[in-house]
Amino acid sequence: MRAHSTAFGEAFARGDAAGVASGYAEDADIVRPNQPPIVGRAAIEAFYTQMFDGPLKGVVKGGALDRVRFVTPAVAVVDSSYTLDRDEPALHARGVSLTVREKREGRWLAVLSRSYRLPEATVSATKP
């Protein structure tokens, strides 16, 4: 689980949409804040390509695995939290994600992922 999260974070930091998408199953689906569902690894890669060239350009993402629960030996539910930060144009947000990962051919791949931004008041209240 941690290796997948580390690889995702490193790919995100590079703006590498293919690297981000490689952690998803071919039939995965994701939902991101203010976006319709995105289905399939190719569509996920296209989504991140668009995001890294636009709204997420220059964004630094932090993250933590908050909880991993193994439903079966080959299925895990992962709760995580994240931050998105950029100075110009300003973006400072926090959120949470729920991801279902399945072990396929020896790799833990995300098959479903849902991310939610926390309300702005929560972000302001937790900033030092």
C-alpha cells in the first residue's frame, strides 16, 4: 500500500499523468471534486494530463495513509488525507479520499477512488 502511495505522490510531483494512471486498474473509476466520474486507466491518464497542464499546474500535493482495512486478502479499503498547495494563483486545500485496491497479478491497483475536499472553514481552522 505504501509503495503505491509513494509512487503516486512522486508521479504527481513530476506532473506525470502516465505515472499516476499506472497505479489504477484498466477498469478503474475515480471521482474527483467538481468532476464527473472518470472511467478507465486511459481516461484517468487523460484527466491528469489535462489537470497538470491547467488547474493543478504547480500544485504541491501532500498526503497520508490514514487507515488500511483488508476486506479480503486481495481487496483493501484505504482512507487517506491530502493537501494541495500553490502560491500563485493561490490554492490551499485539504481533502480526504477513499480508495478500493485490489491485488492483481502481484500489484495492488486502485479499482475505485473517491476524493472530497474539506470545507474551507476546516482548512482555515487547522492552519497554524
